[in-house]
Amino acid sequence: MSRRTLIWAVVLTLAACTGTERRAPTTLTIAVGQLASSPVPTMTEGASANSDVANLLFLRLAELPPSYRTSGDSGFIPRLARSWERRDSVTLVFHLDPNARWQDGVPVSAQDVAFTIARARSVSPQMATLLTTIRSVEVEDSQTVAFHFSEAYPEQLYNATYHVPILPAHLLEGVGDHSEQQSAFVRQPVGSGPYRLAEVAPGDHLVLQAVEDFFLGRPTIDRVIFRLGSDPEARNNMLLTGQADAVQAIAPADAPRIAANPDLALYTVPGFGVGYLLFNQQDPNHLDRPHPILADPRVRSALVHALDRPRMLQAVYREFAYLPQGPAARLHWIVDTTETGVPFDTTVTTRLLTQAGWARRSDGTWSKGGHALSLTLNYPSTSRVRAQFAQLAQEQWRRVGIDVSLNGMEGALWIDRRTDRQFDIDFSSATMDPSPAGITQSWSCAGIGGSNVAGYCDPKVDSLLGLALTDAGNALAHYRAVLETIRADAAAAFLYSPSTIFGIHRRFENVTIVPYSYWLDVWRWTVRNGAGGGASQPADG
């Protein structure tokens, strides 16, 4: 037998033994602006790069429904928990998937769940606040864990599953926050998810490798590489030149250039962010007094009616944003996308200002009691989007005689002024959790002095929020009444709820991008016609 015949005989024998042909390995390279440094839950606050990777290494008990509805028990997607049941109005019982394993082979247990909740509360004040209604977590057996809540409310399942993925108690129990053992775990995490951390090259790239025996099914994408790009233009060029397969947060102005490449596809993903002009109802010089101009709801409403918000949105975001009608983002399940909100109507502006006692001067501006209608708008100069909106707003107000000066400032100073409530109008922006319950932080009377920096207080809103948080059957109606009331109070001019634009190579199919954790489902993406490879990989790859 010739050597060539022998080689083919070995290949055919191996194929017969495995019953399948060897699949070409697949790689997805993602260009990012920041690499994960601590991709472990409860060690990731304030760093989206950490949570993006952590959510591929560690699983939650369940993921949100496709509707992203956080109220009630229906539609959630099983992950570490195979099922759950409601024992009574304050008790949820989870049954873990018996096939779930940590990447060292140890089964995921109820003790892991109890440990994770306890750890999250002890190391993170923010997490402790989010989990405050969980009275206790009880291990009933190795695969069964009961959550006991302090009260009955519609978001129990959401609070039990969303805020923190589960950690391995057998590796972290008794480990101090600053110990070498914890540092070793951060460097080489042992998770329960579809990928394991394979390589970190600080300042260059991070590599995740598929877990072959992942209990929910082997990932179709074998390797996920996060590769650092210094700035948006550099990341776009990485995508266009084939050094990356995917880029997130493409600027609307750059989208046409990406879309023009026949090998690339654009994906537009609505999110949980909202931007708005916040009217201070307190006097910045005397916080115990009402604002001399903006305390009057007629003036605030006049300011909103003077803004052509749809035109502003189109000028800055094109089609890549939604016009919000209150402090809720496009994807919040409480939003009615057919709501038209406050119309652009300068005749209403004139009528409202006149009713409020303001008089038009010969130069077209307004005065009252010898004082001009003059305000200042603070915004962070580092935000190109907010600078553009601020300039558009200033011009539209100028056309109706309202003098608003712009005060762009460095980010830290802007935050200080906002926190100290030293502003007339603040250009605020918030990225919220999927739960609309976060509205209470900035828009309730109780929030004044904390997140409610503008002194907005309407007892009707507080009452409606209380009902929305406790009345599962009518939560939607209560939340929408909250948005309607805040809009009627003209507490702010709500300008945009942006979408995130992604550019992804067309060889990837079944692409799903999750708004609260963009790359969460990459393990289920596929490659067209089974093609492997991908963007150029690290030299040692």
C-alpha cells in the first residue's frame, strides 16, 4: 500500500469512528473600545466591558422574556434554573437544571445561588439596594432553592434572576475581597456559561473559547475575540478591512459607509437609554425656594412646545432613535409607541408665556417685573450628541424670544453642578435597567436630594408609582399614567431614546443582539454555509 493510500485510509477510519466530518472552527472577532479587566459578577460595577464578557462566562437563573417585560412571572427563559414555581405571594422556588455544571465539572447547586445573593449584598451597596426586597434565600436541597420576599409585588422573579449571575460557592466561599485567591479567580474565572476565558493580552485582545460540553448545547461559534480599537474610527476601519467581524455603537453619520460594504450588515438595536432637558424647579442659589422662572409649569410647558423635537431627532440621529414621551426608553415595556406627546406649536408657547405674566419686548424677547426670560443650559462638552441637541434647542428658543445660553463643561464639573443642583436646565441622560421601577429614583418626591436633582414633586405621580409597583394586574395602566402626568407637568423636554448600531459581517447568520447584554446570545449564532475562520486572529491563535 502506498503512503498516500495509507493516509487516506487513516482519515476514513477516523471519520467512521466519529460518525461525522470535522467541522471547521469558527471565530467571531469584535472590535471594542475597552477590554474587560474583571469579568466576574459582583466585580463589574461601572464597566460594561466586564459585564459583556461576564455574561458569557456565568449564567443567570433565567433571562428576560423577549418582550423585556419585568412585571409578572411569564415569559422568562430558563438558564441555570430549569423551572420555577410560586409557592405563595412571597415565595418563589427554583429547580436547577441537573445538567448544569461549572467549568471544573462540579454541578451547579442551590448553595451556589444562596452564596451569590449573600455575596452580592455584602460587597456591593448598589446590589444590596436592588436586592433589598429579598428577605432570605433558603437551600431546600442540592437542586432546589427558595426565595422569600418581604412583600408581594410584581417584579419578584425579575429581581431574583436579573441583577447578578450565579457564582461557584466551592471556589469563592470564604475568599476575602482582596485576597490572592480572589485575584486568581478573576484572572482565570470558572463559570457555568457557554465560554471560558482562554487568553488575555492587556491592551490588545481577549479570547473566549467555547465550552465543548456546555449543558445547553455546544456553542456554534468556537472562539470569540474582543480586540481593542483606540477610537470609533479605528474600530470602523477594523471592520471595513477585515480585522474585525463586528463593531458596536457605530455613529449614525458613519452608518452609510458601513452599509455600503456588500460584506457587512447593519443591525439597529433599541435600548434602555433616554436623553432629556431637565428643568430645575428649585432656585439654584436658594434650594429651599422655587425657581424664579421654571417653577411655573406654564413656562416649562412653553419651553417644550417651542421645540420641534422630531426635526431635532432627525437632524442628530436620523432614523436611529425614538422620540420618548416621558422618562422611559423605547424598549421599556410600559411605552406606548403610538403616543404623539407634546406637539411643536409656538403659538401655544406665546399664549402660555402671556398667561404666566410675561410680556414681549420690542426686540422680541420676554420680560416680567423688569426681569428678562433668560436661562442657562448645562451640558457635558464631551458629548457630541448633547452638544448638537443643545445648539438646536438654543436656536429654536431664540426664534420665539427665549434667551438660553449654553454652558458646555468638562464631564466632572458638569456632574458636580448637576449633583449640587446648580443649574437652570440640565442636559440629562440615563441608561436604565429593563425595569421601569427606576423612574422612582429621579421622578418621585422621595428622590429629592438624591437622584431627583430638579426638585420635581407631584403626589399624584408618587401614588401612581406605588400602585404600579404593587398591582400586577394594572401595572401597565399605572405606569402609563405616570408618564402622562410627568409629561403634563412639563418636568422636562424628552428628546431621544437612541438605538445602538452594529456592523456585522454577513457570513454570520441567526444573529441575535440582546439590548441589555449585547453579546449574550453569540453562542447560538451560525456561520453561513458552515464557513469557518473569521477576521484575522491574534498571532498565537
